Amino acid sequence: MAVMVWINPAAAWESAVDAVAGMAFEEIVLLLVTEGGGATAPDTLTGLLGPAGHEPGEAFAGVEEEQAAALFDEAEARMGRPVRRLWERGVPEHEVVTAASGADLLVCVRDGAPGLPGPDSLGPATRFVVDHAPCGVLLVWPGDRSPRGKG
């Protein structure tokens, strides 16, 4: 069984990784989606960071790549085993649904109202993913905010 774990920087993604870490799956894919993906138009950043000839867009891309690598490294360390890394750029909810087409299970974290069960426990992007995912979805509560046992 192949499981995909959405590393959503806008949510407590660590909970999704921790939920999968102790389970036996044939393949684990960590998915990170950053917004954007389109190339910067020529001359868009001209003059913003120094004299002509510098390419500030490339400098910003390097920072983004370092941050993505750091997130993947942290998630893989939490997982405690090698995983496949998939980094997509675009509209996060659309990219997650597309990427999940090859998975048997998608794991993501509730990112809405903390501790409240029901529809308000999901933010708009996660709600879209749950509604459109082409595979099973495991929703986990962030940290220890599960409403279980609350009365």
C-alpha cells in the first residue's frame, strides 16, 4: 500500500508524519506544495536588488529550495525511515488532489477550528482535498487537540 503524507506548512504537518511513522506501508511519499509555479516575467524584478545583471528571482528560488529541503529533512527524520519526496508548485489543494492519484491513502492534518469536530475542523484547502481526493483520506488532529474524551 502506498501512502502519501501532505506536508502542509499552514497546518501542524508533524501530526500527519507522526501518525504514519509507526505503520508498515510499502511506500511512503512526503508531499510538499508551494504556491506559485509560474515563471517570473522577464524584467519583473529589475532594479529591486541592485544594479543590472543581477537576477534576484534566482536568489529567491534558492531560499525556497532550501526551506523545502529543510522541511523534507525534518519530516523524514521524524518518520525514521527513507521516504520518497515530492515537491510540487501551484495551487496547493489542486496539486495535492493530482498527486494523490497514485496513492492508496492520503494523510493530512485538520487545519480549521481547533478541537471542534465537524466541518469547521477543516480549512478551505483541506476541505477541497477531502472532497476531491481520488483515494482514501486519513485526517489527523494536530498535536493533542483531539476532541476525544471531551464531554
